[in-house]
Amino acid sequence: MAEKTDTTPTTQLDTLKNSLRIPISIKDDDALLQSYIDGATEYLASTLNEEDKETKLNSSRAKVVINAIAELMYQNRGNDTVTKDFPYSLRCVINQLKYSY
């Protein structure tokens, strides 16, 4: 069994920081990153139908989508970069969640 270290992600925020290569111990952008996670969750929730929303939002696929959207928000913050749409692969997973039963 693998031991948990201070670099082992235990929360969605830790997972996002890990994927952005931000050490978990650095807390400078935690509030900003959490706001991106919250915004990404709200965005994904708004695309899903009401009947399965909670189940779908708690799925592994949804967590990947939320993380990817939050990553894009973090990487594209500021005025210099403008992203027109999500990457094709991310759009595909969003559509899978949206239209799956």
C-alpha cells in the first residue's frame, strides 16, 4: 500500500495543483484555484439535465472535466490570452456526460 505524502493529492484542489505542477504545500493561489473549481463545477452542472445531475457530477469523468476546465481558466487568466472554445477532447467528455443515461 502506498504511503500518503505531502505531495499526494487528497482533494480536488490538490489534484488541480498537481496537474498544474504547483506544489501542494504552496498555498498562494488556493483561493483562486478553488474559485476556478467552483466555476467549472457550476458550468458543468448547467449543461446536465436535472434528473441525474448529482450522480453525474460525482463521477470520475466529471471530476476530470472540472479539473480540465479549471486548468484552462488558470492557464488563460489575464488579458494576453484568449481561448475561443474548449479543446475537442474536453468537449467530447462534456457531451458524454450531458447525453449519457
